[in-house]
Amino acid sequence: MFLTILLRLGEAMVNRNFVVLSAAIFTLTACDQISGRHDIVRAGNQTFLINKATGEAKLIDGTTLVAVKALEPTASGEPFKKAKTWPEQSINDLQGVKFKLRTKYRDGAILWIVEAGPFSGDLEKVYKATQPSSVVQPTVMLELYDDEGFKIGEPIEFKIRHGSRTVNSKNEVMELNWSGAQPMTPDTYRSAAFVNTRWYGFK
């Protein structure tokens, strides 16, 4: 009887320590995310911690962060050597506006930058008509496909109102831009062949 009580007390202490450790890791991660240095991204059944500055991705495995090793650029790894510029995209709800997508692969993630312009016209109207806190946000999604027409990876999604404004020397807004990173395997990035555009939330 006494031995059973001791075993149960030991088990309770282990469980208590595990909860405390998990809470500490969650708190540190949350604080770090709030500071703007990292993003937590869900991809399928896995969750990743993305360093915004370096693009480095780490898999969140319980209470452990596992580094995602990227394939080193080689003669057969041409897509990794420099950024790729994709054909310009457009949508019906923004007449005359062109979306320019550039991507690069590094540290287990696809890094992306989107620029949209010109700002004057439909893009400016939608931007100014939408509040940052609005529940419904005009949103654009750029989806990557392989050369057989199969969609790969998660869509590159961005909200018009959350874009950063690029101005000229006269302080006139010329275009909007967005950037981000999301987990992707080297083989998946290498197989990307073309982009398709979808959008929602426009009036």
C-alpha cells in the first residue's frame, strides 16, 4: 500500500513538471511571436515556427523545436540559387492592377514577396474602403501548381488592407507589397511550374 502511494506521488510530480515545462515553452514562444520576430504556421498536420528575418523554419514537435534541414544548392538544385520571378497576375475586381510574385527557397521554407500596382485606381479605392479590423477583408491567394496541373503546398494568401505602401520621392503611393514565409519541402518547391490566382471579399 505504501509503495503504491509513493509511485502515484512520483507520477503526479512528473506530470506536474511536464505541464510546467510545456507552459513555459508556450509562453516563451507566444512572447517571441508578439515581438514580431517569428510566425507560427500550420501546414497539414504539422506546425512550424518561422523566423521572419532569416526564413529559418523549425518543426514544433510537442515541447521540442526540430530544425528543418534544407537541401544544399547544387548543380541539380538550380531553383535554390536565386529568386524566381513569376508571370504577372491580375484579378477582375482590380482592373489594371498587376500582381508580381517573387519566391526563393531557404531553410525548409518558401520565402515570398508580392508587389501590386499601380496603386491609383481600383487598388486605392479598395485599400481605403477597408478598415484593418474589418471581419471581411478583400483577400488574394496565389496558388502554385506543378507542370501536370496539381496544386502544391499552401496558397500564398494576403489581405489588400494589410499591404505596405511604397512611395516615390514625392511621397506618392506607387504600389502595395506583402512578404512572408511558409514551410515547404525542397522537392515541392522544385516542382512548382505555374501560378493560379483566386480572390474573395471584394464588393
